[in-house]
Amino acid sequence: MQPDLEIVAVRRDESFKVWSHGYPYRTVRWHFHPEYEIHLIVATTGKMFVGDHISSFAPGNLVLMGPNLPHNWVSDVPEGENIAQRNLVVQFGQEFVSSCLESFPEWRQVEALLADSRRGVSFGARTSAAIQPLFLELLGARGLRRLVLFMSMLEILMSAEDRETLASPAYQADPTGFASTRINHVLSYIGKNLANDLRESDLAQLAGQSVSAFSRYFRRHTGLPFVQYVNRMRINLACQLLTDSELSVTDICFKAGFNNLSNFNRQFLAVKGMAPSKFRRYQQLNDASRDASEEAAARGRGVDDAPAIVLAPGLPRPAAAAYPPT
């Protein structure tokens, strides 16, 4: 399923956007945006989708996400029930981050956290409890107080020890982000040949290196051993097929480059924490939230300055709801 683009409009007299919304709501769908986002759940439980990561969430769930990382939170709420305030959101742009890095040397301490956020970073209960009162005050703050609260939140997140990254390194790995044309060539070859037999010795030859040198080189650029990277990429392909096709799990197993079903199931469970069939059911739940969000928008559920949504290519826009840019 292709994610929708969320258009985040930050006011000219503000450096970042802070808001809250309930459930169901029009932005509760598989979506992305170029801005960083701090996202705090204050009500309901359900399933969290961040990149290729899926897990359960509950009140106190706190996540920092980097630019263009697809995400969604689907609540376990009975049909017809409406939650007034489910989550708190802060969104800030890459230009704002760049300006702060250029203007304030102290901001260099935040760089590592922001780099990790490109895979999504989840924080534990202690950090969430420290952030929530600042978040609630920030919703109504004005002027310099907004900046003080925002910087205080970043400081807490930066120093938090109870944090973990969510999406897999393979999901993060973007060939265009590497400086080396050699690794670009190797990663491109892997991406085009996932369904075929991929041997490290063949890729080493392609890169013009010995197997041992290639092994070190590959791990330095991707953060993963060759076999683990290939398996992750194959699992990513399988996830795409499970989401976007009606192929059987067995057919997907072989199309993704696995030689037998038992190995596929074992690798999928190791990476995703669930069986392929269960992953497909959760993705169907994720997809269904799009319809619920459209119904919520048609009923006027939301705040006036909520982000607009641009549907993924090929999806019809419902006539009942219009989403003007904010």
C-alpha cells in the first residue's frame, strides 16, 4: 500500500507546528511527510506502524520520526465510538533543523538523535512521563515560551537512555544516500535480483574485491552483514507483496527469493516478530483505517489547522470531503 502525503503547514510566525487530534481522524492512515515528528499517544491501545516496524501501543507511547518515514497508529476502538483526544503531535521542518545547526553550536548534540529518527525512535515510560506535561503546555503556549518548551523536550529526548530504533536498517538503506558509486552498484544489483540466487562471492567480484574485503566494506556501508542485509531486503519485498497483492504466502515466499517456505516463515518471524499471514491481516487493518479517516473527515472530525492529505497516486478522492491546504 502506497502511503499518502500529509501536507504540514507551519505558520509564518512559528518555527514548528503543535497540535492534537482524536480518533477516528482524517490523518489516521498510512502516510508520510518531509517534516520530523514527535508523536505521543494519550488514549487508546492498538497497532503502531513505522516504516517496516509493527508493534502494539498504549497510552504513553512516544515516538520521534524523521523526514518521509511512513507511519500510522490504528486504535482498537469499536465502530461508532469517537475519542476526543488520542495523541499530541509536534512537527518541525528540515530547514528549521538546518538553521538551528548553523546558528547554535549546542544543536550538534541533537544530530545523532535526528539521524536515528530516520528509522523512528521509540522512548520508554520514564521519558514519556517527563515529556507529557511539556507537550500539554506547548499546545497553548505562545511566543518564546514555545521555543523553551520545544528545546526542553528535545533535551529530554536527546539524553534519554530508554530509547530504541524501530524500522530495520535495511528499510533505512537508500542507495542514493551513499557516496560511493561502488556500493550504489552493489545495492542496485541486489535490489534487482532478490528473487535470484545471491552469493557474497559473486558480489565481491562485481565490486572488484576479495570476499573478506567486500564483507568488511559492505558491513561498513550498510551496518549489516551481507546475508542479513539480503534477507532483510527479501523480507521487505515480501511485506510489499503481502500488502499490495493477493498472492498466496507460498507464492510470495518464492517471489521474494526464498528457497523453501519453512525458512521464509522463520526469517520473517525473526525480522517482523510475526508470521506472514498475521502481517497481512494487520496491513488490512491499516488499510481499513483509510476508509474510517475519510468518514471522519466527511463528518467534520478534526481541528481547523490540521494537515491536509494528498492521496497516494491512483487512489480516488472521496467527493464528500474536501481538504484545503492550511
